Amino acid sequence: MQPFALPPHLRHLSKLAPLFFIALFIVLLKFPQVFMVLLILGIAASRFWPHIRKLLDERSKDTKFINIPASSKNFTFLHTIPMHPGKIVRWVLGLVVLGLILVNSIVIVPAGATGVYHLFGKVRDEELSSGIHLINPFARITLMSVRTEGYTMSIAQGEGNRSQSDAIDALTKEGLTVTLDLTIFYRLQEMSASDVFKNLGTNYEEKIIRPSIRAAIREVIAGYEAKDIYSEKRDEAAQQILSQLDIALEERGFVVENVLLRNVILPPKLAESIQSKLTAEQESERYDFILDKEKKEADRKRIEAEGQRDAQKTINESLTDRYLNYLYIQQLKDKPGTFYVPVSPANGLPLFKNVP
């Protein structure tokens, strides 16, 4: 088998091979659709080339040629290809047009996104799921994220979705102004992407998400006192904001997953007053705990004293003359020797107990 070799008039192209492979690699990374088109064209050319070559050979008898010297049997077919300049231009233009059509006909929807199909200004209701799709080359696909997104409104500059301070001022039940920092987590429903694109476009955060957040917060905060939002009822208020937003945004094609009421900023004097009151309440609770502890300790000692008194009373009542004589006899029976025990003529009790 003869080794693969290029004819002399094509050998200078071998110097461009590294650049060709680098360009092919860049196309693969940046434009996978173009790479797939090139791959399809290459496979098609390898399958249909024998038929094309035969057709060209037959037509070459009546076609003017550009003389290319034969120098390699591996490329003898190059000498039978009609090289009329006009036909070459038409072939190249045809391949370019075909490639552009194929490039515009293949679209890849990445994971976590959905594709909205629109042709000549008309939006199709059916969305394109993640994956590869073959579409009309004149159609356009707009990618929209269906992942969970976070929208933050914060008083700190650069922390939220805007570069400047974006906190919300709301009136409480008693008419005081409080400033709120919060973050909501939401996602676009895939089946509603076409409707959202048709009615709101891609800038739906500014058109529907942000106004809905502000309206829900002001409606909920108006039902709470400032001290409650600042302290124990913050989570309750956040849940109510979540419920309000879920109702408002669900019909527009969005799902609200969570609301974080991160910070409640009160007017300085009110904050000091609430903090002092909370401190006093904590001190009161601490003293109540101490008093309760002392009371329980006093009850314990009283119960203990009453128990000792009752025990002593029981002992005193049980120490009769007969019982004492019995105890004395029990002490004597285990001792050897003879004991003389004088007894009292009045009550019969021994006058002394230990007799050697």
C-alpha cells in the first residue's frame, strides 16, 4: 500500500494543518452547532463522494479544465474535477448557504433553561426543553432560566439587585416607618415561559417581581406593630409575605419558594425604647426565676422540717415502758456473765443498764 502523500501543488497546505486543528477546536468549544454541521457535512461527503466523482467524470468531457499536473496516485481524482471558475463559485456559495441553514436549524437548550420559539414575531405556546432541537432556520429561540433565582432588596449598597440602597420603607399598624431588608427565592414555571415572554419579555424582574414584593410587604407590615416585627413575630410576618407573593405571582407564571426577612430597621428612638423594654422584661424574667427558685427551696426546707418533726413525734409515741424493757433485755442476752439489775419499785424499770 502506497503511503499517503499530497501532490506537490497542495503540499504547502500541510503547513496550515496546526492552525486548522486549533480553529476546529475553538469552533467545537464556542460553537458546537457549527461543529455538528461540519461533522454532518463531512459524513455526507464521504458517503456521496463516489457518486459525485462519477458524475463529474462524465461531465468533464465537455468542460474546460484548469491543468493540474499529476504527481500522486492518491489524488488522481483531482485531475478529473471540472475546475471552471463559475461552477466553483456556485458550489462554494451553495455549500456556504447550506451550512448557514444547518447552523440556524440546530439549537441547544442548556440544563436549567427553557427555549421560547418565535417566528416572524409570533410566539409559539410550546416551549423547548433542555437538549438538541431542529427548528426552522428563520425562527429564533430565546432562552429563559427555570432555576431558582434570588431577588434581594437591601439597604447596603451593592448587596441587592441594584447598586444603590434598595430597602423598602413600610408603615406599621401604629403609623411608624420601618425599613426592611429581604430576599425572596422564586422560579419561572417552564410551562409558562412563552406567556411570560409574550406579556413581559425577559426583564420580568423589574416589571412584575419587584412591584409585587413592594406591594405584599406594605400590605402585610400594616397589620403589625413595630415592636412585634422587630422581635418575636418576624418569622410570622415573613410567612404572610410569602403567602401574598405566591398568590400574586402564581397566576403570572412564577412560584415563590421562600422569603427571608433579614433585617428590620426602626427609627433610632423607637429602637432604643424597644431595646430598653426588652432588657427590662429580661431582668423581670430573671428575678421571677430567682424568686421561684427561692420559694421552691423554702418549700423544700419546710417539708424536710415537717418530716423530721413527724418522725420525732412517731419515735416519742413509740417509746413506752414495755418497749424500753424489751430493748434492754435484747442488749443483755448477747453478753456473758451474771447481771444484777435493780428495778424501780414504782414502775419496774432498771435503775442502771450496763452492769459489768
